[in-house]
Amino acid sequence: MLVACWSAKGGSGTTVVAAALGNVLARSSPAGALLVDLGGDLPAALGLPEPAGPGISDWLKAGDDVPADALDRLTLPSGEGLGLLPRGQGPLAHVGGDRLAAALAARSSVVVVDCGTPGDAVGTAVAAAAGLSLLVLRPCYLAVRRALAAPIRPSGVILVSEPHRSLSRKDVEEVLGVPVRAEVAWDPEVARCVDAGLLGRRVPRALERSLRRAA
């Protein structure tokens, strides 16, 4: 199963959601899970050192001659049953997103991709091709407006609820026309966990409970 996490507006919490979801699925799936980093922030969120070797950008740059299983050699261990496919050095190529999506979808394990805010062809292609395309969204008018204009239609929404917002879960579902698959309450414990580099080892219980319903 290929799961893409993306947002229409920066600062929505996409990397944290992707990292936590990958951890949750790694523990529940017999084949484990693979986290794919298109934004470049997953190692820091997981408390891992910044990868110095090649990654997705290098695989894409090499073109069609490099087989899909070369991605296995680029994958780094990042936790129990969880692998991390790093972004690599340099910008992502303008082509190859469909090929990357097909290679990831063909894997036996669950794959969770942090697409960030897709502003490139690769992130957009992966988010559009994923079997489960999850829009990470805060209940903010500007974010909903951006989501309506996005070139990708999500399968569902991960709603990061915040106090004192006027938009409700029902409002988001009615405007976007897709279900909210999980509602994640804003929680300072999650922020502390990320800042301390602990998200790769421990997902806060409330966040884990919410994300179990997402995939």
C-alpha cells in the first residue's frame, strides 16, 4: 500500500504526521513499513543524523537505467520494522515521479511518503498516484482555500484540530467533498517529542490512537 501525506499550505504538520503514521504502521504490519522523504525533514523529526549518502534525488537523476530495487540499497534502518528512504543530495529531478510512485506501490511493505507541500513534479505525481492520498490540514480558511485549488484530489483528510478555530470537521468534509479519516488534536507533547528527537522511538499515545484510523 502506498500512502502519501501532503499539505496545500506549509506548516500544517505533514512531516510529523507522516513520521508518526510510518511508526504506527511499522508495528502493525508483518512486513514493516518504509518512510520516504521527499521534503528532507524526516531524519530530523525522527531524531536521526542527517544522511550523507545518496537518496531519491540520485535515483531519479540516474534515469530509467537504474532498476527499482536499487531503492533498497538506499534505505536506512530507522526503528523497529521501519526503514527510511532519504531524499538525497541536490534538487529532485523534474521527471520520474510516476516511475517512483510505481516502484514504491509495488513493494510488499506499507510505504508512507512525506510529500510536503508538492511544488515539484515528483511530489505531485506521488501524491496523485498513491492508493491513499492524505491531505494534512489545519482548520484554517486559507489552508482550505489552497486545498480546493490544489491539482491533487485527496482520498481523505488528516485534520490537525486547533483551539479557537471556527471551521469544524463537518465544514471541512462538506467543502472538500472527502472524509476526514483522522482528527489529530494539537498537543504540546507532540511538539516536545519532535524537538527532543524522540518521534522515531515513541509516538505519543493520543497521536497514535488518532492515526490508527487513518490507513
